[in-house]
Amino acid sequence: MTIFVNVPLNNQLDHFEVTTATETTAVRMRSLFEKRWNFWNNIRTVPSILSFVFVVLGCIQKAK
């Protein structure tokens, strides 16, 4: 997911010229970037949390 979503978003942001952008352009860019970034970051967070929970459960089970 990172290579297909986050890296292209980072590249797009990297090519954006903040120093020459107008306020309107900067707000528009942030809006476009932030919505997609937050959506996919939330999607990526769910499997990470589940993985952590399963590792903890596995450790607890092994300790018994």
C-alpha cells in the first residue's frame, strides 16, 4: 500500500513549490493531499493494530 499510495503522494508533494504557491493553490493542494493521505493512513493502521494484537495474544498463549 505504501509504494502504491503514499510514495506517489509524497512525490506529488515534493514537486509542489511552496515558496511560489498562492494561498489558494496551497489550500487546494493540502486539501487534495490530506484527504487521500488520511484515508489510506487509516486503512493502513487497521492491519497494523490487528498484527500487534495477534502478536501479544501469541505471546500470552505461549507463556501459558
